[in-house]
Amino acid sequence: MNNKDLYVIYGTKPIRMIKELLNNMDLASQLNPGMKIALKPNLVLASPAHEGATTSPLIVEGIIQYLKEHNIKDISIIEGSWVGDRTSRAFKVCGYEDISRKYNIPLIDLQKDSFQEISVGDIRLKICNKALEADYLINIPVLKAHCQTLFTCALKNLKGCIPDSEKRRYHTLGLHKPIAYLSRVLKVDLNIVDALNGDLTFEEGGNPVQMDRIIIGQDPVLVDSYCSSLIGYTKEDISYLKLAEELGVGEADLSKANIHEYDTEEKNCSTFKPSRQVARLTRNVDASDACSACYGGLVHALKRLEENGSLDKIKSKILIGQGYKGQRVDGIGIGNCTSKCDNYLKGCPPSAMEIVKLLEDNI
Ligand code: SF4
């Protein structure tokens, strides 16, 4: 694996998916048994993963199984929830106490950790020691939207590695600059993105959108650039992403990425029950056996169009799903299955960013 590689797997069995990806990228070749490995999920608050805010414990369990199978012994789970919640409560509610007991893995509450103050550029940042001390830091964010920064994934997840007082200060600094600078001093070795079920609008969940995939990459900027496209944003939309690229943290140009995609099974048909918000967004959509990876991208794309005032201007029906294979139908098709539509978007699945562009071009 090199910095430009992104590994993507689709499916509904997270333990099997993550182990298959880690095997395919041969993570073990980068590790040695004496390493101190820290796993940093997103447990922003005490809310189970199916609500769309927190990292699936099954992904973390799969990573631990893989590491143990490769004789790694010093593994810990580190996290500091947001100031409105206690990390200890999040560990319990999100299923991490069970993992800790089952695998004998310590849970380290960064809200109680000591920290160092480090100068970077023209600001000083406080970072928790347990995050800095890891020999190999695995960042395990959730791909989701965010009400202030629009998008949260690999770079922003590192905000869980700073003291609570610092989290408040980041808001006074406008979030984007300290998030970008933090990524210069807190080096992540691997990013494993939970894109199974992240939220449509808010960091704290409540409107999960099933997307059924896991993404791995070393470069957090490239990972975020790719993941933001999956929910309909470009790198230009996300200020901290652009700034991190300018600071030399990584590469945001997706044309430079080598994307390796795997299916563990037939792409799964969407099973999630639409919230009222999703039902409103998709009122013009005719879905027929649509995969969750495709349908989830469309839901995010429609949300972006609602935000920029374009949603109500779309008059054509939007068609999506395997049920349209080989059928000639009127409307705008999303994905390869709708290739008999006069106007359709290639991809299996296409990204939300591509869907936004197609729909905007057809207003
Ligand atoms: S194009 Fe068809 S097969 Fe591919 S993800 Fe979309 S619905 Fe599924």
C-alpha cells in the first residue's frame, strides 16, 4: 500500500469486510509485534452506531481480530467524546465495554488524559498524550455530514484527541484552521472509515443513511477528499480540507488516487426505513431494487441540492436500481443499471458528487 491507495469494500458484514480489506492491503507487513497500537473510533456521544453518529463496534472488533491474528498484543482504544457527554458513557452505550472485556483491550478516556502543548504555524495546540504516544495510530471515523463544517471524517475525527478545554477553544478559532493544523502534528498511520450508516445532516446522528461500505487509506486528506465526494461535496466546499492540503498534510486531488474496490457479496438492496426527511428528499425518486450504496449516495446528493435551492427545480423522475436493468424508461437514471434511460449516470455506484452534477445539468 502507498499513500495514493484507497481501498473500498461494499457489503453488510463489517467484521468480514474489514478483515478482507486488511488482508488485501497486507497491513501486517507494516507492523511488528512489539508495537503499541491505538485505535481511535468516533464516539462523539453515547449513541449506538445505527443512529448514524458513532463508529460501528463491529469494525473495531474486526480490526482487533486481525491484529491479534498477527501477534499484536499492545492494543488500546482511545477516545474523548464531545464536551456534552462522558466518554465512559459512550464506551458503554456504543458497545465498546463489551469489546474491551471480550478481547482484554483497555479503553482509554482521553477526557481524563494529560496533554502536551505543541506549536504549529502561528498557533499552539494541546494534544492528549495517549494519542501522541502510539507507535501506530489507526483513525476510525464515521463518514457523515456536519452542521458547521458540512462534512466530518478522517481529519475532523482527530478532535477527539484533544482536551475538553481545547475543544471549546477550537470553536472560537472557527474550527477549520485548528482542525487542519492538528493533522500536521498528530500523525495518523491508517484511516479506516465507517461509511456503513453515517448521518445525513448532523454530527450527533438521528438521520442515518445506509451506504454499506468501508474505506481505507493512509493519507487523511485523500481519504477525506474521496469521502466528501460520496456525500456530494468537493474539496473546495470543505475549508479545513483545502487548508490541510495547503499545509502539506496530504493530497486532495482524487485523480491521483488508486482506488481498489471489492464486493463481499451481491451489492445489498437498501433496507433502511426512510426518516421523514429522507422521504421528503426522495419524493421524486422511483427506486426498484436499488443497492444501498447507490441509494445512499442519491439521498446525500438530493440533500446537497436542497441546500443550494435546486431540489424543487428537478421536474423529471429519478430512476435507480437493479429493477431497471435492460428497461427503456423516461427519466434520469442513476447508475449502470439504468443504462437504457436516455439520460443516465454511469457508475456502480456513482458518487453523490457526480449525481449532484448530473441533476444540476438537467434543471
Ligand atoms: S448501479 Fe445498480 S448494481 Fe450498481 S450500485 Fe447502483 S443499483 Fe446497485
